[in-house]
Amino acid sequence: MGSLDDGTGRPRIHKGLDDVYVKETRICLVDGVKGRLLYYGYDIRDLAKFSTFEETAYLLWHGRLPNREALAAFTAELAANRPIPKELVALLKDLPKNTAPIDAVRTAVSALGALDPDLNDPSRTANLRKALRLTAKIPTVVAAFHRIRNAQRVVKPNGKYPTATDYLRMLTGKKPDKRTARIMDVALILHADHSMNAGSFAATVAASTLPDLYSCIVAAIATLKGPLHGGANETAIKALLGIESPERAGEFVHDTLAAGNKVWGFGHRVYKTWDPRAIILRDVAKELSGRTGNEKLFAVARAVEEAGVAELGPKGIYPNVDYYAGVVYYLLGLAPDLFPATFAVARISGWVAQVLEYWEDNRIMRPLDYYVGPKEAVYVPLDQRT
Amino acid sequence: MGSLDDGTGRPRIHKGLDDVYVKETRICLVDGVKGRLLYYGYDIRDLAKFSTFEETAYLLWHGRLPNREALAAFTAELAANRPIPKELVALLKDLPKNTAPIDAVRTAVSALGALDPDLNDPSRTANLRKALRLTAKIPTVVAAFHRIRNAQRVVKPNGKYPTATDYLRMLTGKKPDKRTARIMDVALILHADHSMNAGSFAATVAASTLPDLYSCIVAAIATLKGPLHGGANETAIKALLGIESPERAGEFVHDTLAAGNKVWGFGHRVYKTWDPRAIILRDVAKELSGRTGNEKLFAVARAVEEAGVAELGPKGIYPNVDYYAGVVYYLLGLAPDLFPATFAVARISGWVAQVLEYWEDNRIMRPLDYYVGPKEAVYVPLDQRT
């Protein structure tokens, strides 16, 4: 039994599933003590330096780095699948303009399943084809919806460019310079997977009943949205933008904590030290801050980081990936409500990897809840109720 | 620690979360040993006999049976919220005609959030308003999509009728007789909640990151779809329809098990005896079999039940709710691919109850996975890979 009686006659309640292992994995190691993150054994710092999003997605799905031919084929297939069908553009146009981009992409993925000829083929090869289509199309969906809501012409994908470049191009209507595109690429690599985070766990719970892959991804996107998960980058940047100057950082942190609130972008269930992704993104944010001339935002972020770490570090609470991701996306010119959707552009690669791994040895996720309610209520007819 | 080392140096892996308690609850007790099911202490057999879907939904949300005024007000509010906006009808028309109804309702719920003025209000009262709108609109969405895919005129809801009556009316275009409507009502009551089933658990996982209520319901619908959960009623009826006569039942069960397959509609993680809902629905199926003159299907179902219980009963495997639900829906004239969506028409009430209860004391669901992959992979440049 996983839940032994603790002597009170009650089983142990694993609220939040802290410390509960739900599967074996070869995909991703989060070492929360040393502050290390590995995808299939590769250190995230090496991947951020040397790899690309395409190569990283290949690694997550196949367990090895591709050689030149395999990477070229994979990149070409992704590019070829980036266009979205006109039915989907029509659907995006039907959505209310105030729809959050993360909700639009969730709705689009939910609708896209029926357009996939492999939808009901549960084989691994068919699932990899579906995964490729999803990974290719999600950036197009986000960008198309963003253009539609702003009454701008939808920019079609261009198969010449890799994901990061084309995503920025489709969003803004102009091709980013090489370094800007590479910064987005690094952000995608850093967000590609993170073991059993809530979104990947939701995808796994959905997967465990054996629906199609699209259903699992829809569950993941729904879960990513929350500010305790992928919504944190948007919440964090909004807080930082509200701080007048670096000098106010200490006061902000103090007041936030005194009011019993969280400092958004701080803390993680697994990391009890620095999140290695936050360190990489801090360097990127610093660079962007110089390039864009928006030095204030970075200075504020840095000051809040220092004040926050001084207060919270002793409790094992440090900036996580969302803290500096928000700053980076903002300095790349993205609207804050695009941040969670941009997280999805990357994390689709990890969701797929986690679901396919779970399906290799599936078991339905059906926990228990502990009943503390009445056991013998007597049904009183309607007329006799007060 | 929830996962103690078992002496092998590995933590315990709670695959499928068997026997892991994830929350306390007052909503629903599934007594898998005695074969009892309670909603807030009320026996499901009493609710199926005396209650209505509206009253049961009220019970699940408020923890008590409504008095006459409260029930009248709740029923009226549900009826008033049943119409769906024209934007949503347009979206349903954009979906490919081959979209599974459960996928259509998932897409519609995903899109509906942005049309709800309370979307981002996390208060309990706002969530109850959202819950009411969702519960009211889901039957309309299922029926509208079904009519659209069959090139039939969409039937608008009629506020005079309760959910079960209006759902059948909107699907078929004609008002069902009283007894037929009551049978649908009983089916909705029986499907309203079932503690931490995979769909409600997925809703809870999504809820734990604090997105809006629509997001949680989308995750639940995605999870309900699988044949190991709400898709089982469709899978079960298709199997039964393929059996020529009651005399072939023994052979069917034998061959299915000999091939290492499941007998669909049999077995449950919690019930190790009869599912009380299956017994109620068996009686209903028998009645419908007489009324419709389709006696063969019921005779086949009964014969497979007997052969299945003879083989599997000693292992604690009995028919579950999906087994006879499929027969009942089929005899009510529903297309098999509407069965999972019809499950959602009822279960929305339970999903809401479970999410709102979890939000009273939220904690993000973030389990662990146990890493067994390589820890020191060396990044080899692309040109040096074979």
C-alpha cells in the first residue's frame, strides 16, 4: 500500500503528490540539489550552447542526438508540416478576440485532431507523425491567432527557416536577425522538457485512459495555463513591470512576502537551489537589455532577484525558469499574454516524449480520495425539506 | 516521504497511483467491497429512484439536497443558460464532420471560456456561475454538433424542459415520452460523479496550477475520451453488437480472454464486486429491450455478463457502469459515438464539484519520476556523429 495508516486511523494523504514517483523515465533528470538538468543525459547548459530546438526535440523523442542526415530530414519534415489548414484559420477567426493565446492554441489543438489522418492509429510510428505535425503547427497557430486578434494579415510559414526564426517571423511579420532568432531558439531548448511537471503529468493522466495524442496535449495545455505553472512567466513580468526602479526592489519583495503573497517566478517543487535555466536566461536577458536599450527592466529584475534570494534563498527558494523567461520574451517584443503560449511552442516536444514513454507500459492513473463525509444520509422527499 | 526505498536502492514507483490518496473529500464514497456508491452520503440507489439530474448536480455542488424553491431556481437557471452563442454554432460548423462528438464538445468548451464574463474571476460564486453555464450548455453543444454533422437543422433548447428531456429532444428533434426522458435522467444521475476517476483526477491536476474552470473541464473531457474511461461504453456496445446470438456469448468471452484482451465494460480499479450502477442500468436496459422490441441485444448482453462473471468474478472483475450504459444508450437510439459525450453531459456536475473542493485547499500536483537514464552524456558536435 502506498498510503500507510499514520496511527490516526487515516491513510496518508499525498496532497500535491510531493515525493510520489509515478513512473520510471529515461528522458529528463532534474537534480534539485545540485541544480542540474539533463535531457537523456545531456546537460542543459551544453544543449543551450550547442544544440537547436529541432535537435533537442529529436533527442527527446528518439533518445539520441541525430546525425547530419537525420537532423536535416527532421528539420525539413517539421518545416513542411508548419502550414495550418484553412479550416483551422477559419476557426481561429471565429474565436472571440479577447481569447487568451494559450486558450486559442488549446482550442486549435483540440480541433486539429479530426484533421489528422493518423488520429486513431495508436502505433508509435503514427504517434511520431502526429507529434511532428503538432510541434510544427503550434507556432503557426499562436502566431496566426495573434495576428488575427490584432487585425493583421496572417503570415504564412516559410519552410526555409527553423522553428524559432519562423515563429518570430510569423508573429511580427519580419524575419528576426540571427542573434534574436538564436535567443528564441535557446529559450525553446530550455523549455522543451522538465520531467513530471504538472502539465506533463496531466498529459500522462490523460494518456493513461488511451485516448489519441491530441487529447493528451490538450490536457497539458489546459494545465500549463495556470499561474502556478506556465502562466508564471506572464504573471512575473507583470509584477516586474510594475516596479518603478531597482531601488524599489527590496520594498517590493518585503511587501509581497509580508502580505503573504508569492514572489512570482521564485520557487520550485524540485529545485532547492538555482534553476540552471534561470541562470542561462539571465545572461540572455542581460544581453538583450543592452541590445534593446531597455536597461531598466533588467536592472529591476536583477535587484528583485537579489532581494528575493536574500530573503528566500535560505528556505531553498530561488528564481525559476519563468522569472527570466518573462524578461527575455518581453525584450524580444512579445506581448505578455503570448508568454504561456510560447512556453507551449517548446514544451510540446517534452509532452510528446513523456506520453510516448508512458504508453510503452501504460496503466490507468486512478488514485483514491479519502472520504470524510456522511455515510448514511436519508433521502427526504422534496415536499418535506425545509 | 511517500515513496520509501524498498531495499533495492530504488524508490517505490506508484504506477497508476493505485492506493494513493490524493485528497480528502466529502463528495463521493465508492465502497468497492460492499458495492456501494454515495454522493454526500446519499445512496446512489435512492438518488436513481427519487432524484433528478438537476437535484443531484445541486447536491454535488452544495452538499445538501435543495428545497422546493432552491431546486426550482436552480432548474430555471440551468434552462436559461442552455442556449449557446451563435459564435459557438459557427465554430461547430467549422469542425470537420468526422470529428468525434467528445472531441467537438472538448473544443467547444475550450472556446467557450473567452465568452464567459466570469472567466478570470476565481471566487467560488463566480465558479458556480461558470459551472452552471457549462452544465447547461454541454448538452446543447453535443446535440447541435450531432445535428450539424448529419446535415440536420440545429434544434434550439426549450427552457420548459429539464436537462434529460431537452437533451434527447435537441438530439432527435422530437420530445421524448416521459418514461424515455426519465431513463436518460437516471443515466445522468448515475454518471454524475465517481470520486477520483481519471477524468476528475485530470481536472484536479489542471486545477492545481490555478487556471480558470473551463481549462480544468477541458482536461477532464480529454481524459474521459479514452476507452479505459468514458470511451468504454462505446467500445463495449460495439463488441456486443458484433455477437450474433446469446449462444455465442461464452465463446466470445473465452476467445477474448484467451487472446489476452479485455472484456470491455468489465472491471474497475475500486469495485471488486458489482458496480451498483450496472445493476440499476441492467434493469433499465431490460425494460427498454421490451419497449423497443430489440430483445436480442439485451439477451446477448445478459449472456456475456453471465459468461464474463463466471470467468472473471472470482478475480473481482464484474460489469461496470459502462457495460449496461452502452446498452441503454443504444436502445434509446443514440449513435455509439455519442456515448462518451453523453457521459460528459452528466459528469460535468462531478468535475465541477471535485475542482471546487480541491481549490478550497489547493496544492500544485507535481509528482516525481524516477530517472534510470544516462547521467553523463557528452555532447558530440554534429559533424562528428555517425
